[in-house]
Amino acid sequence: MHAYSVIRPKNILHNMDSFFTALMVQARATSWMEWTAAFFGMASVLYSRNNKVLLYPTGIISTAIYCYMWSRTEAKLYADALLNLYYLIMSIYGWILWSRQRTNAQLEISRCNTKEWLIAMGIGIAGWAILYRLLLLTPSDVPVWDSFVSAAAWSGMWLLARRKLENWILLNISNLAAIPLYVHKNYYVTMLLTVFLFVVAISGYFNWRKIVLRQEDKRLPAAAH
């Protein structure tokens, strides 16, 4: 007879209890710096979703702290540090533009065409290769993983700037890869923030998809004439 391992409810509950116990231990051990960065990161995402200017100052605080945290030798997440530096610069730039040009019309949300997909994939693949080579010159112990997370985010951010629906897909690929990376590095609060970002990005995708479908429906009668 073959021996089969049976997954019992008690075992599942025990494993879940062990996970949450470990999570609470790590949360208590989390530095005030990571708590602060996560808090302002969550605030920035919520302000962004509601199109509020406070998304910029809260984002600047969060990304500045993460730049410092990820560049330290304890973290060794150098590609993430560069990614947050990019976010920091873009937050400052966006805040300036918001202050000067509040009345500017926004680009219409649309789907990617073949050329845009190829460019986005090129950014992701080239970014991954370049960041990986750079990380080999550092003490990073996760160069492939860290560079992939940042390269996928860069690719998604390029589509986001062009108001393309598919930006959410690439950003969530980055988020999905980042969640186990932060667990591996014992940054559990940042892991929870990334889970939150993952959920918001799913919501963002379906919200934008509704807008795109509405726009496409409006064009159908015009095309028929």
C-alpha cells in the first residue's frame, strides 16, 4: 500500500497560528523607520487613488526612508533603493507640476498597442539585465530577485505615465515577486504594505477597465455613421 500524507484541519490551523505568531514577533521587532515608511506609503497610495495632492509629500517621506533602508548593508536591496530613488524624484517632479499646472488635461486611459507592449517588455528585460549586472558589483545576496522586482516596476511605471490599462498587470507582477522577497529579508511590515498595494492594483485595473470599455462603447455609434 502507498502511504499518503493527509492534510488535516488541525495541521492547517497549527501552521496558520505559527505564521501569525511569527508575524507578530517580527512586527514587534520592526524598526520605527520601517513603520513610518510603510505608514506614509499606504497614505500616499490612498491619496493617489482619490487624486489628492497629498500623495506627493507622503510619497516623498516614504520613498526617502526606503531609499536609506534598502541601501544599508543589513538589507542589501540595492535595486529597490534605486527604484525608490526614482519614485522620490518623480514625486518631487509631480508635486511641482501639480502646483503649476492644476488645470492641464490628462491623457485618456487606453489599451496598449503592439509597439507599446514591445517597448514595455524591452524596458523590463533591459532593466533586469542592467540592474543584475550592477548588483553583482555590490554585496547583494539576491541580485536576480531584487533586479527583477525593480525592472518589472520600471516597465509598469512607463505604461502608467502613458495612462495604459496594462500598467497594473506589470506593477502587480513586481508586487507579487516583492512579497516573498520582503519575507525572506524579514521586512514583514513592508511585506504587508506590498500585499495592500497588490490589492489596490487589482482594484485599479478593474476600475480603469470600466473606463476603457465605456470610452470604447461611446466610439461605436460614431464609427457606425
